[in-house]
Amino acid sequence: MNPIKKIFDLLEHDFSESGNFAKLAPLFDATKTFFFLPSPKTGIGPFIRDHLDLKRYMSVVLLSLMPVLFFGMYNTGFQSGLARGESLDFWSAFLSGAWVVMPIIIVSYAVGFFWEILFAAIRRHPISEGFLVTGMLFPLTLPPTIPLWQVALGISFGVVIGKEIFGGTGRNILNPALTARAFVFFSYPVTMSGNVWVAGANAVDGITGATALAVTADGGTSLTAALADQGFSLPHLFFGLVPGSIGETSALCCLIGAAILMITRIANYRIILGGMAGLILTALLTWLLPGTSGTWVDAGPIYHLCAGGFLFGISFMATDPVSAPGTNPGRWIFGFLIGFLTVILRVANPAFAEGVMLAILFMNVFAPLLDHLVMKHRISKRIPNV
Amino acid sequence: MAPSKGFKLKLAGMPDTSVIRLSRPATVGVSALDIPHIRPKLLVKEKEAVKTGTPLFHDKRDPDIRYVSPGTGTVKQIRFGPRRRLIEVVIALDGMDDFVAFDPVSPADLNTLSDPDLIDRLKQGGMWQTLRQLPARDTADSSTPPPMIIVCLNGNDLFSPHPGRVLQNRIKQFEFGLAILQRFSDRIIVAARKSAMDRLEPVKHRITHQVADIYPAWDPGAILYHIKTKAEENQAWYIHVEGLIRMAQFLETGRYPVETMVTVTKGHDKKPHMITRPGAPVRLLAGNYPSDSVITTGQLNGRKVDPDTHLGFFETTLNILPNAPDDEMFGFLKPGLNKPTVSKTFLSCLVNKEVQLDGTLHGEERACINCGYCETICPVDLMPSFIMKALHGDDIEEALQLGLLDCCRCGLCSFTCPSKIELTQILSLGMDTHHKDKQG
């Protein structure tokens, strides 16, 4: 018999109804099912069932996040080296980046799981696998310089207020990871916006500057020239060797993740493609407006697509099935309006350089309304059977 | 008519088209478990002698609907389940059949019988209930004429008997059966799976609809959904070809027909079609199988059967599903070449070969995450997760508006749900409750 299985069998009694740790049964259950995929007999029909379960489902999302995670680690180290004026080789950049990023991820998972276990123990239900994704998404939206206590506070807000008070996984209105980020964004604006986020820059004094979306050009130069001047040339934005939040900088890695999600049909392609269409069309429209050169109004669709967190948001955040619409036409509209609102927020509201977070949260609120309208329409098309 | 949604995995176990005749069983049974909505009242006692055709129990809601003994002998046992729910009446067979006899009606004489007489004859003979009525699938209501009658040549399961085999040497009875149905409705739909057409040449001119070879396209509910044009057609009647033939045999001979065809599937075995008595013992049909298997009368929309009971009145197939091996270590991380799925999350979706599924959940129940797999697979374009939420909120009106009664109980939403929610059960319960309320 498998030795690990033996350990679980030994401990099973302590966590059972009559055991000493009955309250912690969800924790035991989650750990055990992590090691051994449970497969109880089907009691009622249908008697055969698909092999896909939520563990697999969420594992695929985590897999799709690996490119942005690993690239984020490398880029964090690379930017930090750049700021110190050192040129790091690949592995030392990666390792120094990982040294900064891993604590953020560990704190996010540890604090988030604490809340998950607490609520699961009180409500006596198993721990949902959904948190595996939330706990990874949230750190990737943060700057590497974030203080760890803010990470802890943010994920607590996201899990408790964003999800658990609504009833837990599957019942939340807003995406918990984005709720957490919005909380940190509005509570601690100094750490979350404005200055370039470069981890490990304590050796250097007074780095000032802005993320790509905060750049504007003055005196007749075009925005693209101003961007290139500050290190945000299009190839840099596409491959992601620019300062920014851990996971969002590389458009390429986000696209790889989106491709994995769309090929495995875990994310709905309608949301991602609809979002890109919305962004591109709106950016084209603002680009055609006269007299705007030098600002993001004039940036054009390619820059809007590659800069900032849009691709990260639309691929990983907007496609969260719980907070997105459940009907296909609803998903197209939902995605399209996220793209539209992202550009509008970027160009029309100087208070927020980045628009995608608010665009997604705003559309999360409207997702049930979109579903409602689509269903009204579908009901009118059905031959009634009442 | 081209329904494109449904079950597209290739399952192993298609039975061989050869036919064998099983030996005479020692007992036969009439099960009450596969008769929907029935409230049975027993008409016999244990140890009582019965003839082939003697009523064993009737439906309290309409005492004219009788379920009769499929053999001659003595009532060996009347089995009850929890809360004294009737499970089945078991008959120990005598050597010879002694029939409750009715006047034979030849096809030429059919029109000499008036409608009420014909209906009464079929009810007395225990044959009327082969006609059932959508959407609740209750016994057909003889007091109102149906908008159409759907004749299903294929059974409930993927591996139900091949209609070409069921109809072999029974073409005359089939034609007679259609003539009987024409007494009740002008509109007769005869539907068959495309893959079954190879052996249906003699009745090809009678087939009005060839349906796609995607489960459950041949289910009467799915057929009706795709052909109906107005709300009145929802009350259509349907009958399976086995029932139609037996109905015709009964009228023609005046005796309860004592032969039926069943299939048994087990893994990659290709078992022949079997001719046996209606209500044959499950053990006789199943043969040898691993002790921890699950035996069902339809792997997606049947019921689980106890091997010591008998096959039901409407049932024509048994699936023997193996039990899963032990819980798999880090199972969710495996590439999954041998894990069949309709999703694209295991490598198995790249391999196009016959697969075998075991009778386990492959996961644990979780909250609905609104992923939409149920909607993607539903053959009648329902949104099962939304209907489930409406039913959980006790909003039957919304559930009905969303098309609850179009549900054909195919089981695919439960099959595909990654959260392992028993959607089919929830929707079925909603439909049954609604039907019960309507009956008052």
C-alpha cells in the first residue's frame, strides 16, 4: 500500500465526526484529495461521468498562468538589476526575481487559505479548488515592491468580502482576485501607482518615472516616440521587459496563457475575442479623433493592446466563469464592453492610468443583467411547454 | 432535422447483431420501478396461481391500466422497498403457458372494433401502457386525441437492441401496429438512428425521420423538440418499437406475448442480442461479471438494478459498468491519455478510439461555477444550471419558462458537469413535482 495513503488512513479518525480535530475536517479532506483523486461510485443516473472535475479545471488555469508567472519572476529580477545598473545573466535575474515574488505568492496563498479553511469549517463544506486560482492571480496583479502586509490585507478582503460573504465559491458577484486588487489600489495608492515599481531598488535612490500608461508626450512629439524614449518601445511592451505588475507586463505570455485557456475550452473564447474586438475598435475610434497627439487617445489599438494589464485581465480575470455571464451572447457583449471601457477609462480619466481592473469589475456587476436580457430573448424564441 | 448537440464520445460495447435464444428462466417478474408516476395497487397475493395475462397490479390513478403476469405459475414473492413501496411481483414459472385468452383481431378486422372497444381491449390485455405521453412520460391519456404519435425504433440506451433485429420476421406486426396507431392520430412519426438504417430496408418507406447518430437524438423528447412547431404538440404520445410489436401480437393472437429482445453490454465484449421472456431475471441475462460492478438499464438514463430482481416492463438493455480502481495519486495532474472526456482538458481528446467509462464520479461535488458545459451538451437547448438555480429558489414558473418540460432526462448535464452536480436528478424532480401538482 502507498505509504502516504497509510498516513492519511491513520489520521482519518482524528478528523472524523468524533475525532479531536473534527473542526478541521475540511483541511484534512482538501489535503487528502490533493494527493488522492477521489472517485466515489455514482449512486444515481447517469452512471458514467466525465473525467473533468474542478481540480483538473483549476489546474489548467494554473498551468496557463505559468508563462506569466515565470516571466514575471525573471522580469522582476531583470528590472531590479537594470535599476542598479548591473547587467544580470538569465539565471541570476530569475532567481533574484523569484526571491522577491515567491514571498508575495506564499503570503497570498497562506492568508487566503486560512480564510477558506475558517469558512469551510464553520459552514461544514469542502474547500473549493477555486481559491487555487484566486491565490495565484492576485499576486500577479501586484507590483513586486508591495509590502507583504498589504498582500495579506488585500487577499483577506478579496476572499472574505469579495467571495465568502456572498456564500462562497460560485455565488460571488465580483472576481475575488480583482476585488482584492481594487482594495489595495484604493487603500494604498502610493504603493500601487505612479512610480516605477522596481523591486530590490533600495540600492538606488530616487527612481522616478511612470508606467507605460502614465506616459504622455509634450511639445509636438508623438506618444510612440515618447514611449520609446522612456524604454516602452513596442517590442519591449510586447515581450514584457518593462516595469509593471508582476504578471501583466508581457503581452506574449498573456497570449500564450489565453491560447491554453481557449484551446482547452476552460475560458470562453467569446469573452477574450470580444474584449480584444472592443478594445481595438474603441482605440481605433479615439485614434481618429483630431488634435489628441501625444496622449493615449492617440495611441492606436496595438499600443493599447500591449501596454498595461489589458491582456492579463481579459485572459485570466474576465474569463472567471462565476463572475462572467453564463450565456454566449452575454459573453460577447461582456467582453466587448470590457475592451471599450478599458480604453475609455485610460483616455478619459486622468485619475486612473489603468482602466482594465475597473472595467472588469464594472462589467462583473452587469453580468447578471446581461444574462437576464439574453434569457428573456431566448425564452421568447422557445415554443412554450408550460 | 439535425440536432448537433449531445454525447459524442465513442463508447465501447456495441452488441453484436447475431441473435441467441436464452434458456427458459425459473422466475419472471413485473417491476414497478421503471413505471413512471404509478401508484400501484396489488391484485394478487403470494402463493396465488396466475395465468399468463392475469393482472398483478393496477394503477390507482386509473384502475383500467393493468400490469399483467408475463408467465404462468404461482406468485412466489411480492417485494417491497422502504416505506412499503412495491418493487416487483415475482412469478415462479410452471412448465407450460396457460393464457388469459381474448378474441383475436386480424388486421382486416381492426376496423370492426370501435375506438372505445379497442382502447378497452388494449387496457385489459396490459398493453395500453406501452403508449406514453410527453412531456411527463406518463401513460397515454386515452380521453384526448394526441397531436402526433412518435414511434421510436431505437431504445433508450446507446446499445439498446438494433431495430433491424427487433423487426426481423415481425414486419407484418409492425405494419399492423402502425395501423392501430392510425386509429388514434393522423400524424405518425417513425424515427430511427442513421446507423440503424443498414438493416431497416423492409420498413424504410415507413420511416419519416432519420436522426443523427448522436445520443440522445433518437429519444422521443429530443425528436419532438426538433420537429414541433406549436405548443399543442407538446402532448405527443410515443411508443417504442418493441411495445408496438407486442401490442400488435397481442391483438392478433389474443394472448399476452411472451418474447422480447434484450442486449447486455459489458466492457469491450460484443455480446449477441438475446431473445428471452419479458421480465427475465437480471442474473440470467447478465451472466458472469466482477462483483463490484454497477448494473444499469441504460448507462446514461436508466436505473440501477439489483442483480436479484427482474428486468422491467419497458427495459430492453443492461449495461454492466466496472468499478473504478482505487483513488489515484495526484490524479488531477496526469496528462490523461486514458481518461475519456467531452472537454479538452485531457490528452484523451486527441485520440479517437473506443473508450470505456466506469461507474464512478471522477471527482467530488462542488458549487456550480457557471462554466456552461451543461448548456453546451444539452440536446434540447436548455440551460440546466439556470433551471437548477430557479428550482433551488422554488421558482417553478421561471424553470418552466426556461423550458424545463422539454428536458428529455438524457443525463448528459450530470455526465458533463465538472462540479459533479446531479443536474438530471434536480430537473427530473422538478418535472415530476410539477406533474404531480397538475394531477392534483
